[in-house]
Amino acid sequence: MAKERFYGVGEPLVQRERDDGIPAQAYLDLVKGMGCNAYRSWMHLTEILQDPVTPNEKEVERHRRLLARAAELDIEVTGMSHEWFLPVGCKQRRGHAMPPRDLTPGSLYRQALDMLEQSWYTMVSLFPTVAIWEVGNEWNLNAFLHPDGFLDGDMRHPFSPEEKMDIAVDMMYFAARGIRRANPKAKVASFSPALSTPDLGGGMPYFLPVMYGVAWALDMVYSRIRSGKFWSDDPDDYFDLVAWHPYVFTNRPGVTDKDLFLDVEEPDSLWKSYSDAAYKVMCHYGDGDKQVLLTETGFTDCGNPDWERRYAEYNQKILRMATEMPYVRTLHNFRLLNERAMLQREGIEKNQIGGLTEVYFGLFTDPAEGCRPRARAYAIQEMAGGTGDLEALGRQVAATPKLN
């Protein structure tokens, strides 16, 4: 049986609107043209809200225009935020940081959790048409969950893997509570674990393939929930769907973290095994009836034409495998657009987390290069049964009048 919302795409389109001036909603024609009917949207609490109770009306309107167009095109939206507000007394006021875990009433940590619940309540109240809310991104890694002041101070002292998962369970509970108060019909997706390496902070034994870090993180999450030592021992009180990021990495020995995306081998049964292991964790803890969102996976070719062609075939292969994984509801291909224009304007060191690997994940070139479809766009269109003229749609988007 065909999966109703299987083919998805992720891209921070409102951020692209700010960068390039093209209305965010214009890009959704590219999504629909490929035959995709699911879209993952970056909707950060700290951009859409001024504080946990006050909307930023200009940003709210940007997202409402995007959501309205998605509804017209019958594209289901998963909204994702991986930033939040911090209380007075913290070194930071927003970001990916948390104060030390302290459940004492009135502590900075408890204040941060209360602010998180309120922020999600405010956010979801503003956007009742969003079907799914993904409450966090790669919290098993230091970059996306770290101590208050970590990035401005001594980065040698991150949270331990155990501390990160203690905090992640707390945050999912409070986020879900805010979302469900605002819209009981909306579905809550867990934070999305990713790979695990010693340098990135995942905590898994070094001798295992890095993508088993998803299952490793989920086991820590579920064991905490089922322990009865947290807010509830029922996973339903934390999330309705489970999300993770099954990227394809090189498995050659001796490769450093920054090179894992480079010249990857053809995905095979090992790629499926990463996700099967994560699903086995869900089943082990009695949660096997939940559906899974693969909220990010994709390939970066670093501008190498040979890799671009090869990775189009690889992309089709993982899509075929995922269609045969009954627990997978949606696979969101990362990402819709290259970042080349930003690179040329601002400089790679300032704006790109992973250098050229970050620039060339796109299914289309960026607007400065005409939104031209790349090999993976055609590969996904073939799989999804899309019928759009991708060249013409790309020209149409690139020519869209820019906002003032």
C-alpha cells in the first residue's frame, strides 16, 4: 500500500525569504512539482515570538503566508523549532542552551521548562493548521543541547550524554504539554536524534557505526520515561510520533567527524539496520505502534558532478528501502535549496557549519543560480510520480518579484 505522506522535503524557507527576498511560499511549487506532499518547516520559537507570550507579528505573517500556500497545494507541514528562551539569571536569553538540571521550584532550570511550555502554547495557538510539531533537533549532540554559556566560554565541558537525555526528556514533556493545551488535534514528534561520535557528544561506543547513535539515544530516552523517575512513565505523554535523522555516512575507518559526509559508499542493508535498530528500541519499550518521521536525510556532493549523479541513485535507493519499512510514515529529504548565494555574499567560515558539505545538499540550486533542478530532484520526482516541469518551475521561482 502506498504511504499517503511518504515523500517530504525540508528547508528553512522563511529564513531564505529573509536572505533572498523571494516569498517563502513560492518555493512550495518546487516541492509539489517533484510529487512531494509533506514539508518540514523551520519555525523557531525565538524567531516567531519575542518572548514566551508575545508574537513577532512580522514573522507570524511570513509563516502564515507559507502555511496558506501549503494548504492550497495539499502539503502537510511539520513545524520544527530547536531554539528556546532562557530566564533572567542565565548567561544567554535564547539559543540551544539550558542551565544545570535542578528540579527545585523556582530554579533557573524549572523557569526554563515553564517558559518552554508557555512558548509552545503561544506558538501552536498562532498556527492551528500545522499538523505536526517536532520539538527539538539532534539533542544528543553538543551543538544543539549544551550548558548555558557553553558556546561563549569553555567548550571543553559540555553536558554528558546522560545529562543531555535527562534534559531532553524534561523538555519533551513540557513542550508536549504546551502543544496539547493549544491544539489537542496536533501531533507531537519527539526530538530527532542523529549520529553519535565522541567529538560530537553522542556518547555511543566509538567502535560502532555512527548512525547507531539514533537507537543509542532513543534507548536512553525510553529507559528514563519507563523508569517512573520523570514526569510520566507513559511515552504518550511526551510524543505521538518518533523522529530521527538517518543520514548516509562513509564507514571507512579513520575518517574524521567533518569528513563523514564526503564520498559516501552506496547505502545497503546497513542503512536500513540503523533505523530498524531504533524501531526495535521503540518496540522493546512497548511503543511499536507509533509511526516514525525520518525528518532529515540527504546527500551533499560538494559541487562534484560525479558525486551529484551518483547520489541521485543513492537517494532513490534509500527511498525504496524506506517504503518497505512499515513504521516509516514520512521521509523528509534534506534539503530543497543549495546555499551557494549565501556563501558568495558572506563567506563560508561565517555562515556554513560544515563548509562546502553544508552548501551542496540542495535538490535545486539557490535563486542566485536560477533554482535549477539538480540530479536528486529528478530522482525524487521519478520515485514520487511528480509531473511538474522542474526547469520551468525553477525559473518561475527565481523570477518571482522580491519583497521590499
